Amino acid sequence: MISTPTEQRAALALLLHAAQADGVKSEAERAALKSMMAGLGASAINPWSVYADVLGGRYALEQAVADLPGREARVLVYEMAVGVCDTDGPPDDRERAFLARLRDLLGVAAAPAQAAESAAEQV
């Protein structure tokens, strides 16, 4: 699903964008990002390089989406982004706006998006 270094880099970038959506640096979000990337087996990429590229504006949301071609991978990353935004409490208005934009860019259908959001609320 998310197996190549390019896809792993894109996934991490999208999750970093999600973590930044509310403008608050949260230790809970950092821990969630670390756990999610370990689950993807993303040892082939340098997370600090991706972090610097996202923060430096060199790896925009749209480019990361373009680097994640598969539908299943896109749905998975959307679900993970919902989890990141929900880690430090229910998503605020900025996080909800980010998730709506991400959902549109990824082309995630309403049903899977709603399922991910409902699951995050229950956790």
C-alpha cells in the first residue's frame, strides 16, 4: 500500500502538515507521528529531511498528494491524518478545514472520510 520511499516520504509530509494544521506543537502529535511512521516501516527515509522540507515550504501539500498515487494509500493517509488531528483533542476549526482540503486533494470519498472521522471521535 505505502511501500516505496517516495510514498513513505509523501505520507510523512502529509501527516506533518496535519500536525501543523492547528498551529500548536503537541507532544501527543509527535508521538502519534512516530508511531504511525514506525508502523509503515519508513526506515528508508530521513524524517528530519522531510520535516525540514515541510517546514521550509519546499514540500507542499499538493506535491505530497501527487507523490501518493494509490487510492488505498490515499485513504489510509487520510485516516492517519484524522488521527493526528484528533490526538490532542477533538479537531478545531483549523484542523477541520485542513482535513476537508486534504480529503478533496486526495480524492477520498465521503463514506470512507466519515468512517475515519467517526472512528477518531470514538477513540
